[in-house]
Amino acid sequence: MAAVAPPSDSLTVTDSLTGATVTVPILSNDVCWIPATAFAQIKIAQTTPPPVSPADTVPIRLYDQGFKNTAVCKSAISSVDGENGKLYYRGYDVEDLVEHCDFLEVAYLLLHGELPNKVEGKTWAYNIMTHNYLHTGLERQMSTFRHDAHPMGMVISTIAALSTFHPDANPALKGENLYVKPRIAPGKTPTPEEADRIRKVDETRNATIYRMVGRMTTIAANAYRHRLGRPFNRPLAGSMDYCENLLYMMDKLNEIDYRPDPRLVKILNKVFILLAESGSNCSTVMMRHLASSGVDPYTALSGAAGALFGERKSSAVVDMLKRIGSVDRIDEFLSLVKQSGTTARDSIATFSPRKNRLRLMGFGHRIWKTHDPRVRLCKTLTLELFEIMGKGELGEIALQLEARALSDPYFINRKLYPNIDYWTGVFFHTLQFPSDMFPVWMLLPRVAGMIAHLVESIDDPEYKIYRPRQIYIGENHRPYEPLDFGRRPSMHPDAAAATLGLEYQRSDPQAARRRGANIGEAEVWDEIAHIQKALEDMGRTLDAAERDKSGKGRPGSPASNAAMPIPTVDGPTSPGSTFSRKIEARAESIRGLMRTLVGGPRSFGGSGGNMSQQSNMETTVEQLKKDLHDLQERQAQLLANLAMHPLPRSPSSTNVQDSGSAQAPARSASSARLAAPNSSVPNLLSGSGSPRVIARQPTQKESHSQ
């Protein structure tokens, strides 16, 4: 396939096999680019999987592993000039911003496109610093993490949990256009409806931005203090400085008037500016990728934050410097970096857990082919921090390692220069923070840039869900061959249908529909559940009636009424089941009988009774027994129709015991009689098939009365 660049702003591509020619436009915006979809005009024969027809063709795809030469968006937020070592935020040189701005001003610039004036700056800072409190429920959630939980894991989880505390900010709950403005053609005036929608979108966006940027400092400080076993601090009242409030929440103990060192606050503001934005890096593209699905910003931010939780970060630099241990070992370390693992395996093991390779962490970058301007600025700020906090041995190792690597032709020829992770790692170590906090420190300023990319992506007229193509290299079409197992899987046509346990089905008959039972079977299980509930209630009722008849209880008294509940049939019924409706009708008649029983004579044989009342009560009891007998027969019929039998009882079951077990409680006389009319009916819950109804375990008072 040949490519020729004609003198115009287009590229002509000719397929050497077919002779087909397509013209691809060359577009320019400082950097020339071509739309990848233009190559879809070229059709080639399908190879994997084999085509259905020899004439089938597919569009040609552009393969770019890792996006080495692929642009996924058009952005006005930042410009990275890796060849000349320049970085611009909205057109401003990052060096100028570090010199003249604080972090919140730069965050405003990234999000709104312009630096704020005095009024805008104060309003912006006020809105951010008054949205830094966490819901007490979220604080309690953070306190439940393990004492040794990684701070970055806590931060990522808490950011995701923010969406549950702000359902009004979730498009899945409030509507897909919660953050998307209506598309207005250039030069066209929005209609009143469109203007109102734009206003609402702006309000929602601003509230979410204030929460995300403001609460990140509190989340980070809480994660740090939880790791130390210290209580969480409240934000610093009245502070309008982002970094001052962050250091306050991390470091305040019991001082009444504690304020962070203003020198540290100033330096930290400058470092945060350097880290706020860096083009389409891994975490930023992840933010855009997730946002393209329409997910809420909190969930998108938590996913993007996870991209900063990798092994090749600033914490790895400090680990490397600690393994070097002293300035005297730097030359030995660098010599091993240049060797392969096969020739220096034993020596490498003294510097790295990797037995076959030794990396010079914090050096080299895919984009920056010369010195990254942020590295020089960060090194200068780290040297200022040395004057305040002290250099320490690790700081000296870092200075010497950089100097020797930059003077070594091996690294110079390969353009391996220090990257931003090198000096930020040394910086945060000098601030006396543990290395597992470094990813959190890298995330905090990056949030502003990530949100700016999220807003820009959903405002893009070409806003679409990210769906990259893949090149299939797997197996071709293969016929299915049955698995040669001792037992056939349930999905095989010759295998018996899978059957759920009786106890499982009875516990939640409606859910059996979801778990694979057919509709007719689920309805039968509904009926069985209703019957079993009625059997248990009537068993308790007859027990109580027998106790009262023998003089051991009195209907109408609180204890007796508690022991004689009015039978109810709980749970949903199947609308298509005739017998279910009959059960409901029978349950209502049982309720009426029980009202007569509870509201009847005060005792069967006491002085306050009479023969007529006793006769009514005995009639009621006999009717209950007859209904119970009918229910037992119906239960047996249903079980027979299903051709199912009770499964063996689980050893962990405590409320159902075999009647032959030595630990089984003695059954009351009425419970034994309940099973007598039809001794062949297996009980639904019994593990042994003994014909009995499982009654409620008696309370201590009832056991004493029995």
C-alpha cells in the first residue's frame, strides 16, 4: 500500500492489491492530523475469523498499541511540547504561573479558560473552601477501613462513595442530560427553554466541581490520619488557602492556635501548580473515557484516580533511593542498570526484588524527549524545602544520582532525563510523608485538570462514547464438543433439570422464579410456603388451647394471647393459582375463629365459664383440627406432584432437629396429634421425613408453664 502526499491538504492512499485509491484530508491545528475513520474507505478481505463468503470484506483498521501516535481528543486545556521542553496551561507558560499564581487560581484557569480577576478569585476560593466538609456518614465509612489500609485505596473508595451521598448529581438517577448542555449552532440565540436548561446545567456542574475539588483535601487528610490511628480534623475555619487547609487537617494535634508554616504552604502551592495538568496522560484519558459513558463525575474521578495507583510512580523513586543506601553505591547501581539480568542476577538482587532487571526509576518519558520544565522547577522547590526541613542522606543520594546519570553517555544517548516523578518523590519524602501517601499527593492537584477534561469532553460537539476497535487474534470457528465429565452438566440436554433445595425454595419462593424455577413450579412453591405457615400458626394455637383447657393458661391474659397468635398467611400469592386463593379464604376463616377463641370465655373450666361457652370453644378447636388436616393433605399432594422429597438437613441448622435425635426437644401432645391424621406426609423442613409440623420454640415462660 503506497502513500503519497499531494501538494494540497490531503493524503492519497492506494491499495497495491486492488488498485483502489482514497483521499484522506490533512487537517492542521499546530500539529497536522488526519481522521482515522477516513481509512475505513479501504476494504480488505477478512481473515480472522474466516469470512462466511469469499467476497466478504472489512474496513482496514489502524493499530496503535498504547496510543503512541493516536489522538483521542481535541483539547484547549494544555499543550505539551515534548521536543522543546515546554508546557502551557490555556496558553500560559507553566513557569510564569508558578511564579505569580497560587493553586486555586490555576485551577480556575484550567476549568474556565481564563485567570480570575480579584472578585472572581475570591468567590471561587470561597466556594471551594466552604465545600470541604464531609457528611458524617462518609466519615464513619472511612473510619471502618482497616488500620493498615493503603491511603490511595481509601481515597479512591471514598470518592466513589461520594456519588451515593449526592444522588442529585448522578445522571443515572436524574437524567442523561444532567451535565450536557443543548447544542446551539454558532451565531444562533438559544431559545428560552434552551437558556433555562443551560442555566441548570451550569448550576449542577458548579456544585459538583466545588464538592469534588473542596472535599478532596478532607478525604486525603482523613486517609492519612486513619493510617496513623488519629482522629479526623475539621477544616481550618476561615482559611482561603487550599494547601494551608490541607496541611492543617493532616498535622494539627491538640494545639489551640496551630497554623501550618507559611513557607511550606507557599512551596506546596507551587508544586501543586506543576502537577495540576499534563495533557492526555493515562489518568486524564481514563477520565474522558469514563465520562463518555455518561457516568456521574464522582465515579469517573475514582476510576481516573486508580490510574495513578500504579507501581511506576514517585513512591518507586524513594524505594530505589533507599535501596541504594549511600552515595558510595551509586556507581555500582548505575553499572547494574546498564547490564542485563542474566549477567548480574545476584548483584541486582541487592538493589531490587526483580531478579532479572534493574530500573532507574524516575528517568525517561514517552513524551518528554528533552528536559521536562516541571522537573527543573520542582528540583528548585525541593532545594528550598531542604533549607527548611533538612536534606538528609536520601536527599544527597538523589542529587548525586541525578548528576552522575546526566553525565553518563549511556543515559544521554537514550534521552533518559529525570521526569516529574523523580523530584516529587524526593519532595514529599522531605516533607516527612510515608511513601504510600505519594499517589494521594499526586492526585490532589490533578483533580482540577481531570475535571477540566471531563467538562471539555461533554461539551465537545463530537461527544461520543469511547469504543476502541480490537484486532481479533484468537481461534477460528470451532465446533462444540461435550465435556467428558463423570456427571453431565445441567445444561446438557440429557441431564436432569437442576433442582433447588427445599429449604432454599421455601425461604424465598418468589425469588425461585429468578433462580431458574419455571413459573408453574414457582407457583406451587408459593402454595407450599403458605400451607407451611398456616400449619405452624395452627400448631401454636392448638398448643395454647390445650394448655388453657388443662388450666395452665388463661385466654385473654397477656401471656396466653402472646401464645395464641391469630394465624396469618404471609408473603405474596400467585395470581394464577386457585389453591392460593383458597388458602387466603381459609386463613380469613381461621382468623375469625381465633377472634372468637381469644375473645371468648376466660377459661374452659374456671368459675367464670359456662357450658355454652365451653361448647363453642371445643367446636372451634375441632374446626381448626379439620382445617389443619386438609392443609396437610394438600401439602402432601403438592409434594407428590413435584416428585420432590425433603433434602438432608444441614448440620448447621438449629431450629429444625430430627425427632430421633437425643437433642431434639420434646413435642407437645397437640403437636404430635397434628401429624397423626396423615403420618405418610413428609414435613417440608424435616430432614428425616418424620410426619410432623415444626412449631415455634417455646419461650422460657412457656416452657415453665408446660
